[in-house]
Amino acid sequence: MDIKVEANDKNLSKQAAKLSIDGMMCAIGCASTIEKNLYKTEGIVSAQIEFESKTGWIIYDSISDLNPQSLIAIVEKSGDGKTYKVSAFSNINPLKVPLKD
């Protein structure tokens, strides 16, 4: 008897990143702008930018062209291209990304 196993688990192709973002001055303008720019990018599954903690949580498709450098570039080019700086980047397990309330 042959058993057919299909790779239909959508989490298999997902990667996640946690970023520390300097330069944000408010939640409505800064954090929202960065989040919107991330969501405009093909391959982004989820983006959550928290102004209070200056943290970004991103889940992206690992089979896309996205990588740590491109994610940092999207964040840093948001706004005027000079305001936001990613001071720390770490790859994390997608299941460790906190859910939005």
C-alpha cells in the first residue's frame, strides 16, 4: 500500500523576523506607514509594527525573493528614507510571532 504525503502545510514555506526599529515618533503615522509598506510587498504574509516596544514582527514567504536585507530596506525606506533605522534583526519561528489583539 502506497501512502501519498502532500506538502500542503502552509507553514512550511514561512519564515519570521523580529526587528527593533528606531526613529518612530507615533503609532498612527510611523508604525502604520511601515506596516502599510510591508503589506504592499509581495511575499509578506503578516506585518505587525508595535510603536510602544519599537518592534516589528514580520512573517514572509520563504520562497519569495525576500530576505533579511530586503526587509530592513523596506522598513528603512518608509517615510522619507532617513527616519527609521533597524537596530536589530533576528530570524524567529513563525509560531513565536505574537497575535494582534
